[in-house]
Amino acid sequence: MKFMILLLAPIVLASCGDSCTKYSDFNCSEIQEADYNVYFYYPSGTEKHLGSTNGLSQCGAIAHRFADKQSFSSSDSWGYICCMIANGSSCYEKHR
């Protein structure tokens, strides 16, 4: 019985995290509240750093406002990446 408990303990502990910890070193709340570098990608593929911000939703909002100012529509194939500033890196993880 003790062997069975030791065998199941890692499975139980792993399930304590939220869904974001399946693909990230951070939980969902930490991802939402982190600091990010905002990178915009023109339809040509050219990258432009739009600055830094706090929060994943703010990162997306900055990119969308920039696209609106450039008169891009959603069909123009522009994109953006939110690079999490963490663990001494300016792009520890990429989120959207």
C-alpha cells in the first residue's frame, strides 16, 4: 500500500496546477499578469517592437491599436507576439 501511495503522489501533485502549466513554466494567472515586450509583424514579415507593457490583454490591445492606426484589417495577415519578460530574459515565453 505504501508503494502505491508513493507511485500515485507525483500524479496527484501534477494535477494541482492549472491548464497553463501544461505548456508554460507559469500558471494562468501569472501569464495574464506578467510583463511583456510587444512585437508587431507586418504582412511582409517585418518585425517592429512596440514597447513593453504589463498584462497579456494589454499586449494584445497595443498590437491591435497599432494595426488600426496602420489601417490594417484582420485579413491583411499582420500578427503580433507577446514576449514574456521573466527569469532575466526579454522573451522567456511567447504568448498571444
